[in-house]
Amino acid sequence: MSLSGALVSALIRPLSSWLREPVIDGTELKGKYSFEFRFPSRQAAFGDLSTGSIFTALQEQLGLRLESEQVTVESIVVDYAERPDPI
């Protein structure tokens, strides 16, 4: 993934998609940056944090630390749905 003149938040959507978890930008970095990031293989992504994980890749390649924590997020829950009656 290569970005030029992008906010750090431009990395959030691809990270969320790749991790299949919500990611929140807590860097407070306001400028625009150019960077290249190589995602590790999915097999290594959640393994040993010292070799080949997404956590290690972000730290080594971009100097960013990805931390896992539980936070409250707003969500909508649909308990029931049915098709409307035909007219």
C-alpha cells in the first residue's frame, strides 16, 4: 500500500478491513504524509508478535504502534425483520 500526501487516518480503513476489527486513529498527527506499507501474510498476522505480525510490521515500517483495547462504540442491532406484504 502506497500513499502520497495522505493523512494518517487514510491507513485506518485498510487496517480495519485487514484485521476485521474496528481501528481508531489515536495518533493525533495532523499533517499529510507519504508512506508505503507492506501488509504481512495473514498466516503470520496474529502469530508471534516478534516475527511477521501486523503489529510488528506497523512498528518497523511506519513507526506506528497498534494496540488492542476494548472501547465502547455505538452500534445498531436489528432483532427482527420480515418482508413487507405485497400490495
